[in-house]
Amino acid sequence: MTKLYAGVAAAAVLVGLAGMGGYVYFNRASDPYAQCRGGQVAGGDIGGPFTLVDQTGKTVTEAEVITKPSLVYFGYTFCPDVCPLDNQRNAEAVDILEEQGIEVTPVFISVDPKRDTPEVMADFAEAMHPRMIALTGSEEQVKAASQAYKTYYRVQDPEAEYYLVDHSTFTYLMMSGKGFMDFFKREATADEMAERVSCFVNAGI
């Protein structure tokens, strides 16, 4: 997916979230994580129940996946540039945090279940990070997960042999028992992500 399409997809998600009331202003005076947040707005109801299939072929729920701080990203393995780069950056942030004694799970959810079988996702996860959880599923399961996270995706030309998929490119920080904490845009570096995630984790101790 090109940077242009990534930008369009991100804009579509922001418009959709605003229209659905998905974004809310946090009350900074009573927000224990105020100093950690990257912006003034964040999701009010991002995240939620999902049932997907991991890279081993096992059906899992969000409760089994998000058992510790997790960086959740929606994309697809055939993505020519954006997804590999974003997942590599997320993996780098995870490694930086591990050096600080903070274990974070990189999670990759496919928006292309037609091609992204568990076997394909396993190869992708192995190439990205040893702790990555790569999830796919049926069209209905993927759609439900995408809707829960307020993400956007659209196949450009379903009839094409090598079709591309437009999709949003935010990475979401989710924490077990707390849910959605914040999101990261593509412009965020691995160091910046690690610094903010560390802030959230330490503020929650």
C-alpha cells in the first residue's frame, strides 16, 4: 500500500471516529496517564471482544491475546511497503522496551483473510518478531475485529490477481484489564513509542 493510500485510509478512520463519537477528550486533571499521551484526543471505545485465528491455527479471543501491554496493528502480508515497515518499527520498539524490563506483545491482525492464511501469517510473524501474535480469520471475524478497533480497510480491485488493500495505519497500545490506552501514527519512531509505552506501564504500577 502506498503512502498516499495510507494517508487516505488514516483520514477516513479519523472522520469515521469523529462521526461515531469514538474519540473523546480525556479529563487531564483526573487522568493518571495524562503525561504519557501523545495528543489531546484518544479513543473512547476502541477495542473490544474478537474471535480470530492465530498463526498456529488456534482460535483465540482478545482475552487470550492481550494478556500484557500489546501493540496492535491492522494490515496484510502482501502489503508492498507500509505494513512491513510499520511492523518492523513496532518490533524494534518492543525490543527497546524489553531492554528496560518491560515485556510487550506485538500483535498483527490481517485485513486480507483471503490470502493471509495461518501458514502465511506464521511466516510473516517469524520474520518480524519471535513474540509476535499474527491473527487472521474468516471475513466476518476480521470485519468484527476491525469494527471493534474502528479501523478502515478496502480492497482496491477484488478481481485483480495481485490486489492491494487500502487500510488505516495506526498502532494501538492495549493493556490487559485496562483496554485502549493510546495510539501511534506512522510518524512515530520506535524510540518515541518505547518511551510512551514505558510511561503508561510505569504510571500503572
